[in-house]
Amino acid sequence: MRIVVAPDSFKGSLSSIEVANAMEEGILSVFPDAQVIKVPIADGGEGTTESLVKATRGRFMNNKVIGPLGNLVEACWGILGDEQTAVIEMAAASGLTLIATGERNPLITTTYGTGQLIKAALDHGIRKLIIGIGGSATNDGGAGMARALGIKFLDSSGNELPNGGAALRDLEKINCTELDPRLAETTILVACDVDNPLCGVRGASAVYGPQKGATPAMVEELDQALKHYSLIAKVTTGKDVAEYPGAGAAGGLGAGLMIFASAQLKPGVEIVLEATNFEEKVKHADVVITGEGRTDFQTAHGKAPVGVASLAQNYNVPTICISGGLGTGYEDVLQKGIKGLMSIVSQPMTLEECMDSAGELVKAATSRLCQLIHVGMTIGSGISRTNDDA
């Protein structure tokens, strides 16, 4: 039996690698001779770098860069096994987890460190980049990122603006003459799973600003600053991306990458599945087991398990999802290629207990699933024999 294991992380408890390892143990406890192909995945958020580097037998890199508040941070990125593609998580350099709750302030946070990671990849000769933009602490439209790559943002006196989204209200001119020329020969794919525009009621500031520490007054200030920024960028570059789906991702970093790096925004799981050569691995599988921390109505709208199931379905390979929990609307995924679901929770327990024992619970749930598969195989064999006798 050939089983492909392709889970996302169980956020807060297990990485996708750890989930895949636990699933493998559960499979082998029932099918000791099974061939288990592990493809830990992600959707562009936390764990994308680890998943892609390990799945392709690449290598991890570390650089000290400017963090979201201007302090130095150690940021990890990766070079994939092909030695031609790099993967970067913007959260490693400009993420919300790098700031204490009481210090969150999207008026001044910057994506400069993310730009430094892009530059580091270019310095290594990389000309294809995958950038995951989930988990940002920023609302600067990617201006900090662009500044690290040579762009100058000037006020009416010709002075460079300080970091942060609020400063963009004073933007008068964008000078692109010193933009790193290597970007012109580089393909940049942005793993983006939201469709928010840059500004307005569904824009970066209104939707994501509050979780980054923005008050209602700050949201309005940041939204106006991004509107002004997008107009100046349009005049300077000819690129009008403010309404493009995903432009508002990561505080407008999606827009900045499109404007200054000609990046393409794509669903994160599609990028990850392509980079891990998932299609070749699933072609001859008997079953695919995927998973995530919580499956609910949101999963059906392009999250990792549905991306896995959609590709497996092209080869008539059934996909089953094992989840940390099943929430409202989880049944929606049954219309998206997933053939069955199972929660790892086998008895009443608190969320903390579940998270503390997640590895063993995943292993046990996978074992239960495989026992059911074994029963199904037995039934199928019995039906086949009955038909032969007839």
C-alpha cells in the first residue's frame, strides 16, 4: 500500500513535519509494510520555510536583519533542494510574534527586514523566490521592504521618510533609480490566501490593523496613508494594484511586492504543492491523508487540505483529513474533494490537554483511520469474491 501523508501544521502544538511523523507511526502500526511518502505542507504562513526546505532536502539560512520595530532580529530562510529557489517567511523578519503585545504599533512598524532577506537571497545567486506573507506586524504597504532594495520615499523637502505606515501620508515622490537591478531577472511568487484590497473597509488597515495594535483612529490614519501611497506609486510606476485581490495582505506588503518586484500573488498551498512536486508523488498513491489544527467552513475556501484533495482528485486518489478539531461548517469540505474527516479528540478533554498530547493523539487517530481502511479493504475483497463465485 502506498500512502501519501500531506498535513499542514497544528498551530501552537505541532509543525507539519511533526504531524507527518506522527501520522506515519499510526499508519505503520496497522500497515507495517506500507510505503509512506511524507510531504509536510503549508499555505504560506507559519511553517512554510521548514516544510519546503525539508521536503526538498534543501538547507536553512540565517541572517540578522532589522525587525519590525527597528531592532536586530535573527531571521531564518531557506534554499530549496534545487539550489535555485529560495523561500522566505516575512514573519521571520517582520512578524507579529517578534513584538510584545504592549509594544504593537502599526504606525511605525516596518517590512525593511523582509527586504533584507530578499536581498540576501539575491546575493546567493537565487533568481526564484517564494515569499509567505502571513503573520505580519506591519502596515507600511511594503515600503520598508522596497527601501531595503534601493527605493527612496521622499517628502516635499526631498528628505527620506522614516519607517512605518503613518509616514506615508507625507510621501511626495518615489525614486526608483537605485532599485536592485537583479529583481528584473527574478521570479517572485507570493503565497497569499486572502483577497483583501489595499484600502477601504476590507483593506489592510481596517481588517488587520486592530490585531496589530491599531485603534480606530490609527486605522483611519493608516488607511488614508496607504491610499496616498498607492496614488503616488501609480504615477511613478504606472502600476495600479490598490484594488487587486491580495494587495492588502500583510499590511499592504502584497501591493508593495507587486509594484516594486513585479511579484505574482498565488494561493499559498498551490505554490507549496508545486515546489514539493506533490503531483508526481500522488499519482500512484492508494490514499492521501492530510490534516490541520481545525477544520471548519474556512477550510473549504482554499486552505491547505482542500488544495491537497483537489490535486489528488485529478488522479482519483481519495483524500481523508485528520484534524485537531471540527468546527462549524466542516462538512463543506466534503464538496471540495475530501472524502472523509476524523478528529484527533477521542474523549472529553480541554484544549490545553489536546495540544499537550497532540502528537500521540494524531498517531492514535491515524491508527484508527487505518483500521477502518483495513475493514473497507476486507469488505471490498469479500464483495469481489462473491462476484467471482456468482
